[in-house]
Amino acid sequence: MLEYVKLILEKVSFESSLFEKELKKGIKALTFREIRELRKWCYEKFGSIYRGILNRTFRRTQVQLIS
């Protein structure tokens, strides 16, 4: 599933709101370990253009995982 989420994110990376939507949707389908891998990959691949979206989305994910 992780590879599928990565593929989708690459395909929608041209538009920020679509990227954010698909990132949130993808996170819901992944395990904790996969989310950590996705986070690392996203920052490497998209950190320069979508850092704000990544920070916001992964911060929310951490809060949800802790609760």
C-alpha cells in the first residue's frame, strides 16, 4: 500500500490541494511504520515545495496516533 500511496502522490504533485488531500487519504490506509517511511520519503521528494503541507499533515498524524 505504501508504494501505491507514493505513486499517487507523485501523480498529483502538480497541484497543492490535491496533493494534501491524497496525502491525508493515504496516511489513513497505512500502518504506523509505513507512515514513518512515507514521512521520510515525502520530505526528501517534496520538502522543498510542500513543506508547509507536510508539516501540518504529519503533525496532525502524530497527535492522532498518540491519542
